[in-house]
Amino acid sequence: MGIVPKSFFMPRGFFTHVIILPLFTLGFLLLFCPFGFKSQVNSFGNYSFHITIISCIVLLTVLIIRIVLMLLYGKVKITWAQCHLCSFVEIGISAGFSALYIWLTTQRNEAYFWVFGYAFLYLFVILVIPNIVIDLYYMMQEKEERLQNISLPAQGDMVRFTDENGNVKLVVASDAILYIQSDENYLKICYINEEKQLTFSLRNSMKKIADICEKNGLLRCHRSYYINKFRITALQKNKGFLFAIMDISDDKGNPIHIPVSRNYYDQLASML
């Protein structure tokens, strides 16, 4: 599955989970009393009080898990599969503490793992609904933003790329350029035109186009690369290697990773 978008880990995405999941749990249990749950909880006191405690357990669990995800974001690449696994862990932990609370309150009339079993079943069926809705929302939002970015008409200054003899070979808007890669005696210029990702090979050197790139907002990130900083979604360190992750994908649907040299990393990070 794809990479989870940045907006998922921003304050809006964080509070969406922390607020909606516990409230949905509380509202669902209050309104529908599913699966005979009310009869189980009523046996040891006020139903509303106890499901409020269970909703608070869900709140604390979601809060802790989402804080961990926010701290991990940027350091590691988080996929949707890993995010769904975290949601499953949230449900398991919430069920574990909810079952412990019920088990202790009922004076241990039933075996703990029996109580855990039905608590996990109830919370899984309840929490899987808002989790699916929230994840689908951010998946659709990511797809829409990516399509909008690709289809944006070029509004920046026009950049004229010349070959080694000074002949103009390519004219393209600066904000349509994705990255420029050096390949022996040629430059590989990757850009967007009419919603398509295109590549143009130009016989020239990185040294001769340095002034043009700097004047048009392209940043040097590697001895073989210039990159459009507005297309970068994250900087990543992975096993000693540094990468800039682009907001575009390759033919397999994976985000494009551009190598970043240690000499340029701090400068690039400060300008994002």
C-alpha cells in the first residue's frame, strides 16, 4: 500500500482520531447497546458511568498511539498497512484495559480472558467503522491533492535551457520542473506538462546551469541533482542514506526518492 500523507500526522489528523474515536464509542454504546453489552455492564452498576470509563480508556489509548505515530513520522516511512496495524493495536490495548476494568468491577466473576474476548469483539466492530471512514477520507484527499498538483498550469517564470553551444533546447515554467539529474555529459530534466510527467535530455553540465537553477528557485541537493523544493514532502534518513521524498510517484505508484548529500542536507532542511 502507499505512503500515508503528511496531513494525516498534522494536528488536524491527530485530533480527528483523538476526538472522533472515543466519542463514536460512547455514542454507539449509549444509543444502540449492541450485542447484549448493556446486560453485561448493568450487572455491576450504572451503565452510562461504565461506558464513559471505557470511552476514556479508548481516548487515552488513541492519544498515546497517535503521539507515537507523530514522533515517528519524518524519521521512518509509514505505509497505510502499518497505519492499519496501529489501529488494530489501539483496539487490542483498549479492549485489554476495558476488560481489566470490567473484570475487577464485577469482582472477577468471570475469567479475565473471557471478558477480554467479548470486549475486543465489541470494540473492534465499533471502532473499525470510524477508522475506515477517516482513513478513506485522507486517502481520497491525498489523491485529490496529487491530481491538483499535477494538473496545475505553470504560472512561474519561464526557464530557457540551452545546450553546451548556447542553443535554446527547452523552455518550461519554473514551477513545472520537478528535478534535474546529471547523467555523464547530459542533463535529465523532469517536468510536468498537461498533466503528464515528461523527461528531456539536454547536452550540458550542472556547472553551466547553476545560475539558471538558483535564480528560479531550484535547490542543489546532490552533486548530480537539482530539485524543486515545492515538490518535496519529506526529508528522510534511511540506513545512512539521505533522501528527499517527492510528491510525485514512479510507474509503480511509489513516491520518487531523490538522493541528498550530507553537504546539502542542512541547507535544504532549513529552506523547507
